[in-house]
Amino acid sequence: MNNNNIDKKRTGSEEIDKIIDNMSLMDNELMAKVFDENKSATELLISTILQQEVVVKRTKGQFEMRNHLPKGRNIRLDIFAEDETGRYFDCEVQRASAGASPKRVRFHSAMLDSRMLKEGQEFDEINDSYVIFITEEDYYEEGQPLYYVDRKVSIGRDFNDGNHIIYVNGSYDSDDDIGRLLADMRNRTTEGFNNKELEDSVRHFKVDNEGRENMSEIVENYAKKYAEDQVKQGIEQSKLQSIKEIMKNLKLTAEQALDALGIPKSEHQKYINML
């Protein structure tokens, strides 16, 4: 199908239209929409990566998991899924390798596990959990499509705690199931997909009026938030520089410099951590 013959509803913003046209499933905004409540697409994704059949019970894009601790860090999962056996899955796409650090993966895994047992259940009743990070580049630079992270005892035995971490090399290119899936993930068009489930869903959000309007709103909101964050960061960096200069020139402590600049006590620790 030729995209030029499709009546795409435009947003009125040429920049936003360009962003949507250039999106692939490696962009988490599109990925989250494509897999949100889309069981067949999620089954395809997870089954291909795990190399076993997975039957999805529920799936949600941009799923927020709140930390139970006061002021604890929350996370928003690109895709959260549960299969019919009760296993939990967190699937993330990361364009930058820095966003796929082992400690971030550990935190995601802990957040999943913390929700898997109810009061009164035995620890051995906890189901397996899977954290899957799909990175644009080969995170471990060994040319493998998949990297499995499983705990082992020092004597060489598997720990068998049911916690699974998988890094997926998004740059892997081969004519096999995982290679074809990743080619679809990288595809920025609405045609030439290996998997029809993904092609139909991508076309809906990039071409069909209803889906494209939805994506336009998401991209526009993201752009506004990004701009606001940049302004906020600029203000914070300006304040930080002033704090450093006052500390140096007037020989003040960090707390004294913060007080001198009239920065609220509630923000002191944030700036002290940035020094």
C-alpha cells in the first residue's frame, strides 16, 4: 500500500506531523499505544522474545506503578502484561543505553515483585516475573539477539528464584523470528512489516484519523512537557551556578548560600545533592 494514497488527517502542526511519520515501535509513545490492551500484539512480542508460547490475560501501555513509600520513586512501564499463569512482564524500549542500566532494571524488577503476593500468601507462591529491556543498540556489544540475566549460586547451580531479566539487542538483523520482530520494531513506515498484528496497529495510529489524532495529542503533550522541563532545568542550573559562586566568593556553606539566595528550605536538599 502506498502511504501517499492514504488520507492522513493532519494536526495543523508540521513539526508534530513529521514526528509521528518518523516514529517506529522503538519510540515508547507509539509502542505504548500499539500494545495497550492489544493482547495479540503483546503475545507476539513476548512469545518471540521468550521463545515459548505466552497467552496474555491483560496488557497495558504506560502503566504507572506507585511506590508504597512516602515520597518513594514511582515508575511508568512502557508495557505491563500478565499471562494466564499469573506471570508479570515489564517490556521497555530504550533509545539510549544509559536508560537501561542494571540498577534501573533491578528497580523495575523489585516493583513488579512487590505486587505479586497478597497478605497471607506464602513466599513460594510468588509467580515468575520478567523485565525485558529492548535497546536500540547492542547493550553488551557481543552481537547476540538476546542476553539473559539469571542468578546463580557460587557453586554453579541456578538460584531458581523466578526472577528473569532479558536484554534485547534492537540492532540485531537476521532472518529468524527475533530478527523479523526487531525489523518490525525499527520500521518507521506503515508497510513492509513481517507481522500483520504490528502492521495493522501501527497503521491505525499513524494513518487512521482517530488513531492519528490520539498520537498527535500525545506527541503535543510530550513536547510541551519537554519544553517545560528544559526551562525548569535551565532555572535550576542558573540557581546552582549562583550557589557555587556565593560559596566560593563569600566562603559560605551550602546551607548559608541557599539561605542567602532565598531558596525555600524544602528545596535545599535537592540543590545540595546537585553540588
